[in-house]
Amino acid sequence: MDNLLERIRIEIQDESRDWQMNGDKLEVRFPHSNRKQVVSFHVREGHFLFRSIVLGYAEVTKTDRAWRDFARKVWVRNSHTAVVTFAFDDRDQLIGQIEQPIRTLDREELIFYIETLARECDEFEYTLTGEDRE
């Protein structure tokens, strides 16, 4: 995990990216807007997990009807995305995630996964709420 975080810190030095590291989380800011998305990193069974929160617990669980509606929208969204998987985590947050084997992650994939996850989660959040919340 430390190796991954160090690789991200190196990429932050590239001035063309508006990324800011805060502990083990990365804030990705989008050019030409005030929008941003936070990406976190985890390790599980030989894989890196890149995750970002789309909607928090309070929004997801506001009502049973809202939760079912979000679940249907997640199912539809997953049928249209090839890289990011959307799901509800163990804290009932709606998240986007990408899973990648540790052994084969190269620089280009690292950048692609971070940017893709941040963009897809931000777009889905905006589609669901009309706001930039997370």
C-alpha cells in the first residue's frame, strides 16, 4: 500500500493534474469547474481497490423507496460502464470502485483508473442529486 501511495505522490508533482493528497485519500479536482471527487485506496487479496463515495449513508437510506430507487439506478449504470463498478458498501454508502491486481498495475493504468473513477463517480453523483456533495 505504501508503494501505491508513493507512486501517487509522484504523479501529483505533474502540474497538469490538479490532485491533492490528504493522508491515504486523493482529492481529484476537475479542470474548468469547481467540482472534485475524493478517491481512497485499499488492498484486498492481492488487489488494489480504488474507491470513491457517490452518496453517503444519510442520502441512500433516507427512505426505503429512495434506497430501492438508487439500487435500480446503480443496476442500470453498471450495465453501461466497463471499468467502474457501483455498489453499496457495508456502511450503506453508494460507492464506485475499481479493482486491479497489484502485480500488474503500471503508471498509465494508475492514472487512468484514478481519473476514470473520479469522473464516473462525480458524474453519477451529479445525475442522482444535481450537486457536488462528496
